[in-house]
Amino acid sequence: MKKVFRLKDLDCANCAAKMEAAINKLDGVTKATISFMTQRLTIECEEGRMDEIVAKAEKAIKQVEPDCTLVK
């Protein structure tokens, strides 16, 4: 399953790379990419686990950049 989300207030390309690495380490994530230029997060994961993984991804994003939010 693949979904694309918009990121709001992502200010730093280095932070985007840190977020991407953290989300890729989450259990169930096949592949996650963040484009700093388009402010987009793409998550590929196991079927049926998207809600759980998105919640964990939001926490990972907030740990790196507290002002950044994931728009659902």
C-alpha cells in the first residue's frame, strides 16, 4: 500500500533526511521518502497497517522538527 502526504512547515533539508531515515526504520514500512522541495512524504507499507504507521511517522517527525506537521 502506498500513500502520499503533505508536510507543513518543513524548514530544513537535513531534518527531512533525518525524518526519512527514522520512518524507514519503523516496523512494517517497505519504503519511505521525503521530498524537501515538494514538501511531500511518500510511505509504502504492508497492507492494513497504514493508520498505525502514519501515527508512528507523525511521532518521528515531531521528534526531529516539532513545528512540522503531517497533513492527512
